[in-house]
Amino acid sequence: MIKICLKKWAPPPEVFIGPMPPKLLQNIYYHMFLDLFFGKKIITRFAPSPTGELHIGGVRTALFGFLFAKNQGGKFLLRIEDTDRERFVDGSVEHIIEALDWLGLIPDNRRNIMFQSERLDIYKKYAFDLVKAGHAYVCVCDKEKLEYDRQRQIEEKKPPKYEGHCRNKNIKIGDIEDGDFVIRMKMPLSGKIKFNDLIREDVEFDFSLLDDQIILKSDGYPTYHLASVVDDHEMGVTHVIRADEWLASTPKHIVLYGMFGWKIPFFAHLPMILAPDKSKLSKRHGATGVFEYKNLGYLPEAIINFLALLGWHSKEDKEIMNFKEILKEFSLNRVQKGAAIFDIKKLNWMNSQYIKEKSGNELLPLIEKLHGKEFIGNKNLALKILDIGKMRMEKLSDFKILKESFDMAGDYDINLLKWKKDSLENAQKNLKQCAETLKILLNHEFNQANLEKILMPIADSQGRGEVLWPLRVALSGKEKSPSPFEIMHVIGKEEALCRIGIAIKKISRE
């Protein structure tokens, strides 16, 4: 058994298949001495593939990597894994960078981002070096043969894996034409590998179930396994924090580190994010791309707060935490092993809390970016609406519906003015009484508190539904809207009386 014990007080040791060379052992102890007594800066990375808009799950991975590094005074780096050219989507790189900027997760190499597509010769050299060292081999098996083997293994209820046809043939790279081969790493055929994941703790894999993984494809492009290990090493990454789906690949990566004779980073595999029904998170459970949330009017502070609590919790289990609070408290020790549940209702609630804390002057520019200055119209009126309406807004996009409630009532169905089984005549009578009462207020007295003070006695005597329902419809023209007192406070005395007058005339014409 190969055992890797990643103790928290020291860097993880190297892993080798077989005995460890004495010189290398000395080198390891030397580096451990330097790390322990002089301190080694922690380096994490976020390595997305540019295959579309950045998914919310990817943001959670970036966030945890950023928080862990910055909490320890380390660095957070960005790498673009763009070797899968078939799935590459134009504009994805720009979207990824813009999304991280919007959320405040600025990588330390923002001006010098690593792109894997620019490093093909480097990966090829490393792959060829492994072949020369006997740790990898050239494979010339055709696809038909491999597919036949796979189907047969499935029928025999065996795990599908490469059966090693070329493992011991010692095929030389120079003896075959370019593009007619792949390079596979030589995995141990028996035994077990055990390592300590910083979240999962002890994890064990049986070598007999692991494949001789392809590390260099026939088109000259590396697979994720080779490129990831090489890049993490050259970037000086100390902690690989990534999604749970990569846990099964970790033994192959550890073996690759051993083959190269490199120090192994710590590994931390984050729990999955599931929908409330425990199924895989998808669009039917809510938006999944970062910019979908941005365009719906979610604040970056709320997104950060929400994602931080997807699989992690604070010491006091607080729910509303600003970025500084989260950063100060963050550690991998409180990241849960089990799947995290994505609850859109909780995100909406959390976003509403951040909206409430902002002033109208802070919110208005954000809403302008969302809907445009033309939609905002009168700035002073918009600020009045925000001061009252932000308390019921879950997203910035809700302002559109809210503003429409304060706009001109419009051509609504006259029967909407009736409260349940009440008559239009009674609605008209109550509207007239309200109008006469409102006229006594001076313009500077026309505020929500005074409006409630003089109109609520009428509502209490004639029936709240019978008075307040037609009044609200007359002011908004809608079945659902803010209270009539809030609407009148915003639109002012003259406009309020005008709208009530229109409603009274509508009933008279009936």
C-alpha cells in the first residue's frame, strides 16, 4: 500500500512507486525545514474551462480557493484550461474574467493569466520524458479495438478500462508517424493508494480498478490529468481546491507527481451542490450562470454570502455575513462532507437583506445599468419609490414591477374597483369621500403617516376592503400593488387626486 499522510503542521510528502531515492529524501526534509521555520506562502488556483458562461458551482470553487488563500495571506491564481478545442466557446474567457471581477475575486495574476493552449510543447516534452523514464508508454490501439474491449467488459460486468495491449511493447515514438499514437501513464497493477483529503479525510483507492490513463492525445493536446499536474507544479500551487467530481482522478495525479519527483500539494474536494429535491442542479431550479443572476438583479455581496454558506458555516452559524467577516473566519475545517443544497428562496431572502441596507442613491445606478436611464425617468420620483419599495424587493429587477405600480393607472377594467361583492356605486361613494378628505391636506403634509391618519378612520367605519381596495386600484390600476398610502406619498397630492377623479368618472360612465 502506498500511503500519503497529509498532516496539517507540515507540507505533504512526496509519493513514489517503490523505494524513495536517498538524495530525494534529503531534499524533501530540506524543504520541510524551510516550510516549517520560514513559512511557505499558500497558493491556490481556479482553473475553469472556457466552454460557456461561468456556472454558479464554478464560482463557489473559485470563492473557496480565494478565501482560503487570502485568509492565510497567500495568493489566488487563475488558469484557463482551454485544451478542449471542440467545446471551446468564443467569449467564454472574457465572461469568466468579468464574472470574477464583478464578484471581487480578483486573481493575483490578473495581468498574466496562464492559458494551457499556449503550453502544448511543454506538456509534450513532459509526456515524452515520462516515456523515456519508463513511467509511460506509447499506445497505438485503434478506437474500434478499444470500443470492442469496453463493450465486452460491460457485458462481463467488469469496470471498463484499458487492458494494457501496448504496455510492454516498448514502442518508440520515433518509429511511428505523428498522430498515430497516444501516450498512457503506467499505473501500478496492484496494491492500494491512500491519501488524506482536507475535507474528505482518509480516502483509499484500489490500483486494480484504475486505468492506464491517456496523458497525451493523438492530436498533441494533453489530457486534463497531465496538464493539471504540470501547471499546478509550475505555478507553485500548494493547495488544490476543486469540485468533488475530481476526487476519483486524484490517485492518478498523485502517481504523476511521484513519477516526476515533485512535491504533492494538499487536496481538498468540495461537496456537490444539489437542487432542493436532491437532484443535480439545473436551470429548472433557477438560473445557473453568473450573469443570469447579475441580469436578474442579484447583488454580488449576496451571491458571495450565499455561496460561502453552501457547504461551509461560520463559528456562530450566522447567515448574513459581509465579505470581510467571511474572509476572517474562513477555514476548510468547517467545510461539510455532504452535498450542499441550493435553495433559491434563501438566495432571494439574502439578496433582499442586502437591498434593504442600501440607500436609494446606491441602488439607483445599479438599476439604471439593469433597465436603462430611460426607464428610470424622473430621478427624484425613482428615489421616492426606492425609499418605500426597497423593503419588498428581492431583486433589483423587481423595481420594474414596483415602478409600474406607481405609474399612471391606465386603462384598467372598471369592475376591478369593486371589493368582492360590493357595488360600484359604493366604491364611487367611498372614493369621493376619500378625495374630499385628501383636499384638506397641504402639499407638504401629504406623506404616508398623515395619509394613514386621516383615511384610516373612514376605512374603519365603512369597511377597510370597501375603502382601501378601490382606492388602491384607482391609484395603480392593478390588482397587486403597494398600499394606497405608499403610492400617494410617492406621486403627490395633485397626481393622487387626478387618478381618484378618473376612477370616479369611470364609474359614472358605466
